[in-house]
Amino acid sequence: MTTTLRPAGPPRNETGNASSRGYDICVNGRRVGGLEIAAGTPPGHRTGTLRSLFVEPAERHRGRATVAALAAEEVLRAWGCDEIRVSVAPAARAATRLVVALGYAPTGRALEKILAVPPPALPPGLTARPEGPNDGYVLLDGDTEAGRYELIADGESMRLATAGISGPRRGRGYGRALIRHAEGSALAAGARRLALSVPADDAAALRLASALGYRTTLVHWRKPLL
């Protein structure tokens, strides 16, 4: 039996010079699932994304998803992409096994925390000064900048878009204070969840986020298209 992709509709133009298209996964012309891919143009390269992939339960464990994912890579190569990215929920074990088998490498994690009660106040000596048009703050140790962050609203949630601690102050509890203050700012703005991202190679940031009650919602993966 032959597994192929068949366009499920015309290409769609999206904001930011991106395009996407859905495909049916077919076996000898019979639809057994579907997938969607997209491509954008970040500086210096063109990135493809496997947004979704689904195979009917009766057709699973027969290699359909593997063949479909490889076919999606070929389509993205034809679109001029030099890499492909995909995000997988940690509970999706079969999907995780698939991306590992196909040579994807983890690039980071998306984490989220439900905000129930206001966090404690900043430690003595630390203050936070609003900055920027968005919900941004500079963390001050006395009169010296220790770090800064910015929040972006996303429905009933807020996302910690940027966050950083000045080099000499890393590993001394400033990161914990900064995230706690960001949680308070998000709550004050009416958000019920705070989301953040951690690079795959930043084990310290992942430990901190986990200790503060954040849970992984997605693992991000990347593969070069040679």
C-alpha cells in the first residue's frame, strides 16, 4: 500500500509573509488522516512548521504517520525551507517517539502556571520600576539594574515575553524574585495564567520554573532540512 499526501485545499496566505496548507494523508487514494504545514521567513532562513498530524485510530502503528511526516518535509523543502519545527505536548508519547526517530532535536519548552494567590513581596532592597509601552518592569537592587521583563496579554493569560538577569547577579535569587513580581503584575492585570518559555540548554531556568510551580505544556523540536 502507498501512503501519499493530497492537498485538502488551496494554500492560505497569513500575516507576516507566512503561508500554510492542509493535506489529506491517503493510502491508495483513501483518506486515513490529515496534516497541516506552514512556512514563514525569519531573518536569514525560511522555517517550516508541522502544525498538526492526525491518523485515524484504525490506521495507526502501520507507519502512516512516519511516511506522512517525511512527505511533509519534502513539501517544505520544495517551498524553500531549510528547517522544520514542531511542538509536541509532553503527554503525546507516540508523537515524541516519532520526532526523535526522525532526527528532531529539542529546542525548548513552553510552561504555564495557574495564578491563584498573589506572590510574596520583593525581598528587602529590591524594587521594580515600570518601563515601556507594554507591561514591562526593571528590577532594581538599590539604584542598580538587576534584571527586566515584559509581559504580553494573550486572552485570559499573559506571557513572559522577555526576561533577563544581569550577568553578575545570576544564581543569587534575582530570577526567582523577577518571576514572582511578573506573576503579581499578571494577576493585577486580570490574568489567570502566566506562560513562559525556557531554552533546551538552560537547565537552571527549567529547575527554577519547575520549583515555582510551572508545568510543561509543549516541547519544541527542530530538524534541519538538508
